[in-house]
Amino acid sequence: MTRPIEGAGARAPEVARAYVQTLRDIFRALDVSEARMERGNVRADVNLSLRPTPDSPLGTRTETKNVNSFRAVERAVRYEVSRQAGVLDAGGTVIQETRHWHEDTGITTSGRVKSDAEDYRYFPEPDLVPVAPSRDWVEEIRASLPELPAARRRRLQGEWGYTDLEMRDVVNAGAVDIIEATVAAGASPAGARKWWMAELGRRAKEQEVELEQLPVTPAQVAELQGLVDAGRINDKLARQVLDGVLAGEGDPEAVVVARGLEVVSDDGPLLAAIDDALAAQPDIADKIRGGNLGPVGAIIGAVMKATRGQADAGRVRELVLERVS
């Protein structure tokens, strides 16, 4: 069987995606383009050829035209690797051609055959003359450049206190910009990463979209984390608030008010719910009084259910212990 990808080449689809993302980041850093692929500011042509071993010459390549998202770049590379490998394994020949990517089906189809090098405009261009910039000019231009993406990522990692693994995941998810904006809006780096990389990352994956395409802003995520930090909602309620934000119900504060999701902070309703839970499970109070604190969790769970998850679990535990002491 033909094995077109070995060693580092096995990650070719991911590397291709990261390469285009890096170019996007450079374009934005230089302020030459918004570099939004979905708007056509940047398009990628996926040129791919296979070889049986790393030491073998590359085979015939295909060119998949105008791929317009990072995810599509990765998928197109993955598909073409599989397709070409299948052709070669069957004893066939890969045709040098342009191909078209189909997002809906995740496949490429044949476009135009390019059998000659001239079709790729490899011939010399007589109107282009050699350019030999002086070293001084090159250094002058280099000194005028803004902070480039790699240096920026190192700086942000230090400021945010992320581990190498955490920062790698953020970069791979294309979340550097949105996390930076979320932190600038007032969230802690840990809080920003938690929401974008976990809850929102899961939703983006389910919907097969990029993080920045989700209908939620960095300012809204920062506001959501602020409500958690203030004790007005817990993480479970915050996920419900996020549902409302993504559904277009407004900013987190408005969703909390409209859905009545604020944490119950009045001890009165909590004590009533605790008494009901203890009455329903009378043996638990005796176990707790005897020093067995394991069953406290059952009471806390019952109170959380009675309050629709709006109780502060820590405060409930304190009240339970006080009640049975």
C-alpha cells in the first residue's frame, strides 16, 4: 500500500491549516487586510502531491482552487491525500489538474487538466527585472514592522500565564485574538480560556464553524465571567445564560434577568429546601451527626434540584452542617 505521509508529514492537513492561519495573522499584523477567508479577503489553493517515502521524489500534483476557510483547507488536504493514495494504490496515475472543493460533501472534483508547465506560468516574465535592495534598506523596513504574530504569542503567553500546551491549543483553535479581546474587556486569562476553549469550542465544533463565527462577542464572554466572579451565577447557570446570548436574547445581564437565573442568595429559601430534603431522607441527618459527611452531597443535590441549580452549593453545605449540628 502506498504510504504518502510519514513522520511529520502525517500531520500535513493540520500543518496546511496552521500555515494559512499564520499567513492570516501576518496580514492582519501588517494591517494590509482584514484577512477574513469567509469574505474572500484570503483564499487558499491547495497544491498536493504524494511520494512513497520521504526520500522519493514528489509525484504529480493537483491544485484545489479557492478554498475559503481554515477548516476547509484541512479537509481538502485530508481528502486529496486519501484520493491520490487510492489512485496510486490501484495502479493508476494522478492527473495534473485543477480541482474544485465542495464544502457540503467534503470532496474535490476535477476541474481543468494542466498537462504542461506553461499552464502554471513557469516561463520567465520579461517585464520583471531583478531587485537587489540594500542591507540598510532591508533593516530600516524590518525596524518599522509591527509586532509579528510569533513574538506576540510569546508575549501574550507570558502575560496570561498559560502553559505551552494551553497556548498551543489556543493557537490551534485560532483563538488568540478573541481571548486577547476578552481579557481586554475585563475577563481573567483563565476565565477567557475556559469559555472559549471549552464551552464555546465545543459548540463551534458541533456547528462546524470557526470560533469567531459564533454569535457571541468577547465583551459578552467577559461580562458572563464577571457575573460568575461576582457570585450572581454559577458555572451551570452561566451555560444557560450563554444559551440565551447565542440565541440572540441579549447580553448576559439581560438574559439573567429575563430568565430568572440569578443564584439564590437568601438563606430563607435555601433553609426551606434543606429542611424538605432532610425530611425526605431522615437517616441522613443521623449519619452526618455521627461524623459521616459523605451523605451531605445527597442533600446538596436535592437542594440544587429544588432551586433549579440556582443555589450556591458551598453555602448550602454550610447551612446543612449548621442545621444538623
